Amino acid sequence: MRNGQPLSSRNPRGTAAALGLLPFAIYVLLFLAVPTLIAIATGFFDKAGSFTLDTVAALGSPVVISTFFNSFWLSSLTAVLGAVLGALACYALLSARPDGSLRIAVDSVSGVLAQFGGVMLAFAFIATIGIQGMVTVWLRDTFGVDIYTNGVWLYEMPGLVLPYIYFQVPLMIITFMPAVQALKPQWAEANATLGGTRASYWFRIAFPVLAPSFFGSLLLLFANAFSSYATAAALSSQGSEIVPLQIRAALTSETLLGRENLAGALALGMIAVMVVVMLSYSALQSRAARWQQ
């Protein structure tokens, strides 16, 4: 007892908060921690349950290396394009009132579009710029322009760039806008008082302050693209050019490359990449938080 009260009854709010987090903790355990452990385990054990490095050795196969390379360049390209376009959108929104109708509309639309993916997004692009899509037919019939003269690129690796940017830009707006808003007007005033120009303010004050947040958001966009599956699966149903689709192929055909449990080894490689990205993102966010307080 302390101050005449039992220790168990000292902090009922803390107990209630812990109970409130229990469903989320169970969700994380069942759908994040357990699958991660299974993926790691299947990468080092065969069907008989014996420890083996043969499956992990498959990560050195030219096919798997090519698949990881494709995922890296696709994720990097769409992350950079999404980050630049999203940052420009955030800059354009600086003059808008935080509680104004424009900002509310942009925030709402960004929140929806950042989660808009999978079969719905793939169908939207097929219906719009597919072989018989609305825009494709209009350009061909009206101007004689055929956007598929060099092949059906929408259903190949290059065709994934546009759908990925579609949800990367809104995600960048959501994650980067708080950092842009945290720029203090006093910094611009001090720069002007000391004879600085608008260019000197952005290059010597704003950009260095925003750099950790920008690169942190860039890493988040990379992780988002690297782990995306549904949109690529809907558009590229006949290929396995990126890691998530290679995992699907390994799960449906365990004889791929003559290796069992290859899906677990591929997942292990993805987990390693994601851990590095998330640790880097956490470090950058910690640095950026110093200027947002």
C-alpha cells in the first residue's frame, strides 16, 4: 500500500489504457509478428523440418537477383517521383489556410488515394489507358496516336510506374506536409532582417531543416512500393518480375528453381530490406522531430 491505497488501484486509467491496447497487440502478434517468424523459419528449414541453407542460397540465383533489382529500381523510381511531386504540392499548399476548404479537401483526398490500390486501381488504369481504354481509344480515333506502338507496356514492368505514383504522391503529401507546416515564420523574418533573399532562406534554412523529413518520407515511399503486391498482381498476372510476385510464384509452384520453401527465403530477403529502411526512417524522423517541437 502507498498513501493508504492499494498499489493495484493507484492507476485505473493506465490499466484501462493497457486493456484498450490489448486488441491491437493481439492483432500485431497474429498478423505481423507470427507471419514474420514463420517467414524467417521457412527460409532455414526444409519440409521435413531439418535445418538447411539451401533455400537461402537460392537468393544468389540470377533470377532472384534480377527480381530484387527490378523491385529496387521500381521502388526507387516511384519513390523519388512521388516525393518530388508531393513536396511540390506541399509547397503550393503553404499559402492555403490550414483550416480552409482547400486544405481540408486535399488532406481528405490524399488520405483516400494513398490507400487506393489493388484490383480497383488496376481496373481504373486498364479502363482509362488500357489497350481499349477510354483515353487510348480517344487518342487513336481523334489524333491517330497509338500509345501502344512499342508494345503493351501497361501490363509489363514500365506499366507499374504510373499506378504506383498514383498512391505515392498522396502518401508524400500526408507524411511531408506536417514538416513543411512546422517551418516557423520567425526564421523567414530573421533571414529578411539580416539581408537574406528568398533563395537564401530556402537553401540555407528551409532545405536543411526539411531534409531529414524529406528523406524519411522518401524511405517510407520506397518501403510502400517495395512491399506492394495487389496492384502489380492485377496488372502483371503472367510474370514474376518483382519480389512479391516471385513469392506468389514460389507459393503456387514449390518446384521453382528446384528449391523448396523459396517463398520463405524471398520473404526473409524482403524483411532484411524493410528492417534497414525502417531503421533509417526512424533515425531520420528522430532528427526531424527536433525542429517540429
